[in-house]
Amino acid sequence: MPTPNRLELLLEYYREDPNDPFNIYALAMEYLGSDPQKALYYLEGLLKWHPNYLPAYYQSGKLYADLGQPEKALGTYQMGQALADALGQAKTLDELRRAERMLRDELEDW
């Protein structure tokens, strides 16, 4: 029997437990390089159905920026900052602030 590739394995985990935010996040990360729209689908689902899943904010913001949607990226970074602050996650808060500043700097250079 052939060994399933990573995507097949992640899809299997997702089918077994579609409500586990890590399964959704793992699928989004797997799709980032090959199918950004599919990655965005899963990341937006995370933000909607698991709004306290903090890692989704950085990745969603970055993907929005990469897809030419800077306003959505900035808003996502800001929502993530508010959540990180509320959860006492100082390192993540700093990362999200840095990502927002870098994007704002890029936008000013345009």
C-alpha cells in the first residue's frame, strides 16, 4: 500500500475532525505554496469559526498582503494584536505589530 503524501494525510485528519483548528491551520499552511486561494479559504474559515486561534492572524494578514489586499491585511494584523494582547501573548503581539509596520512602510514607498 502506498504511503499517503502530506496533503492527503492532512485532508484525512481534517475529515476525521473538521472542527480542530490545528487541522484547518495545517491544511492552510500546506496550500500556501501551491494554491494560495485554497489557503485563504481555510485561513478565513479559521478566523470565522475559531477567532481565538492566534496563529491564523499572522498568516492571514501576510497572505492578504501577498494577494494585493493591504487593507484586509492591516485589519487582520490589528485584530490579531488585540487578541494577542488579551491573551497575554507578548511575542505574538510583537510579531503582529512588526508585520503591520513593515506593510505600512511598504505602502508608503509605493
